[in-house]
Amino acid sequence: MIPNHGMSRREHLRWWGAGATALAAGALAPPLAAGQEKQPPESPEVVADRARRMQWWHAAKFGMFIHWGLYSVYGHHEWAMEEEGIPVAEYELLAKQFKPQPNAARAWAKLAKQAGQKYMVMTTKHHEGFCNFDTKLTNYCAAKQGPGRDLVAEYVEAARAEGLRVGFYYSLMDWHHPDGARCATDEAARRRFVEYTHGLVRELMTNYGKIDVLWYDVDWPLDPKGWESEKMNAMVFKLQPDIIVNNRNGVPGDFSTPEQEIRASRSGRAWESCMTMNDSWGYQRADDNWKSAKTLVGNVIQCAQGGGNYLLNIGPKGDGSIPEESVERLTAVGRWMDKHGATIYETERSRVNDSVFAGFTRKGNTLYVQVANWPGSKVAVGGIKTKVTSAKLFTTGQKVELKQEKFRVQFVGLPEQAPEQPVSTIAVEFESEPVQDNEWTRRERPRRGVGV
Ligand code: GLC
């Protein structure tokens, strides 16, 4: 492909593949989503406390999302109940049929660890309203239905056994609870439903030891005032002083949650892209639109490049087993992470962002040029304004010759074929933090010919 500098940066970075729109820092970034990132000023104490709580999460970069519930038994995607208009009484039958094998979560946690994922986030209650945990507040829960036990407890134990951090997804929207919709128009229903919601969250924050992430979802049909979101978060932090929370209960929380796209925040606010591996979060037996391992590795890189995290989903079946296609892909990603993890974990946002065949991650003054479409014995990067001091192939340590000119750096004498699959890394040392500016190249590079 011949780079066309008139095209948008999104098109420009097409190699990252379906499902991921690439994003660089600075002027070409798309506008902010309404209300998403505007925050009132915070006190230095609040900022420092957030930095403390989020340290592990920023270093971790890569997590596993797990969508599991009654929809996994049905196998038509987690929105089936609404999209197929299934009556509540009919949908409830799935609760009796849900009979997962014991400790299914152990295989998820092992796979997550092998894939290089450092944390897990599992649905404790999705929009369908079924609680995967034991609760005093409803009988519509795993302990009192088909599973006959607390699936969240099993999950927590499994994640901890692999040394992974534990996250809880919780959907505020509820298609099952009698007050789940009328709470918007009936104040008594709102009070009951908010009490129920805060009560379930309280149980989750109380009964499972230390929880690392609370991942709210869909706040329909109330606004943050209606949900009493500030009060809910205050309770959460009281019970779990080290936890981090996302922004989907309508207040900013600790991080933003771009979905099915990679969109770095412009404000410097923490962000995490969540993404499916095919097109469904919950198990969808016929969905075969799987992303390649190359795309998934590219997405991990692309998130790290923008200073964010990547939360990649699996949708286990009703018995708890993971679709084979997901196992294969995560295993391949893990093979790459095994060798290249140091170029991902603990990296910081890169100010080199632009290439049609590579991504970039950074640690201090070291830039990892993550080459996905290996061009041959010469790899060049334009617009670099910082002095390069040395370069090597990351996995072998083999020294790489380089030539730096005003508008480009060329790495030469490289192997004709890509040394690694699906992405090969050149580790490049700079005199200071590497900076790229391709608009500078476009404007300033001496021109000649026509009209001279
Ligand atoms: C959306 C969907 C939901 C999914 C979530 C993950 O909000 O409604 O099904 O769980 O995204 O981010």
C-alpha cells in the first residue's frame, strides 16, 4: 500500500485489522465523546490516591473479560432476551438448565495467565438480571438455581490461584427485576430498585475479599442522580479502599471504557478498550467472525502505545468450557507475550505513533518498534526528531545498524524475513524521550522539480 497522507489516521493504520481503529495522540485525535472526559478539578490527594490504586493496572496492560450467564446456555448472544423479545417467564427456564461443570473458571484463569493477561473481569450480573453469585436479595441467582453454588466465588478463587487480579462486571440495567424499567417513572420503584442495586453491589464488595476492579455497565434508565452513583461509589471505596472503578455508572470513576475500538484519551485520563474476539460478548454458537492472533497482538500493542489497557473477551459456553477458537487465539497471543512481554508491561504512552506497518511501545527512552508487516532488510521510520543511539532485535539481542537523517531513521542489514511471528520487535535507544512529527516532515522536507 502506498501511504496516502491525505487519508485519515484511522485508515492509515489498517493493518491492525477489524475491530480496532487506531489512534494517535495529538491533533488528529477524534473529538471527545460527549461528557466522557470532562471532569471537575480534583484535589492533589484524590489524584495521588488514584495513582496509587491504579499503579498495578497501568503496568498490567492486558486483561481477560468474561461474559457468562444464562445467555451462555442459550448460545444466541447476551442480548438475546431483548433482541428476540423473550418473555421473562420463558427466559427464566434457562436458570434451571444452567449446570456448569465445577470450577470451570480454573481453565479460564489458566488460559488468561498463559496469554499474558494480568487481570480478569467477569460478569456477576448482566442485563438479563441473573446473579452469578449467592445473594440474600433475590432467588434469581446461581446458588438457588441450576448451578446450585456461587459461581463468582469459584471465579475469584480461580483467578487468585493464578496470581491474577480480580474484577467484577455489574450491569445496572436489569431486564428481569420488576422495577428495572419503571424505576424511571415511579419514585417508589426507583427507591426500591436503587436499594436492591446498592445492596447487590454491597454484597459483591463484602463477601469475596479484596476485589481489584468494579466494572459497571449500562446505566439505563436512570441518570447518576437517580442511581445515586456518587453514594454507591463512596460505599464501594469504603468497603474496598484499593479498588478501581470505571465510568459506566454515569460518573467519571477512575477510567474510561472505549468499546470495540481503540481510542486513546486526549486528556491523559486512564482508559481501557474492551473488545470481543468475534462479534459477541456472550456465547453465540454461530458467530465465526474471529479476529486473527495477529490482529489481537496488534491490538495489545496499539493500546499500550496509547497508554491504555486492552480487555479482551471470552464467552464461555453454558457448561463453562471456552470456545476452541478463543483458546487457540489466546494461546498464540501468549506465545508472543512470553517472548515480548517486556515490550508491553509497564510501558508508557508513546509519542511516536505513525507507521503503515508497525506500532510503537515505549519505556523511558527505549522505543519498541513493533513491526507487523515486515518490509525486508530495511525498516524505516519517518519524522523522528530525537537522536537515536543504538538499536537491536529485541528477542535475539542482535545489534542493528542504523542511519539517522533529518527526516528518517533507517534500520538496515536486517533479515529479509520477519524474525518473529506475528510481530517482530526492534528495540531502539534514544538520547531522550523519542518524538515523531510527520506533519513537520510533510511541511519542511525540501522539495524540488516542477517550477524550479
Ligand atoms: C455493551 C453491551 C454488553 C456488553 C458490554 C461490554 O454495553 O450492552 O452486552 O457487556 O457492552 O462492554
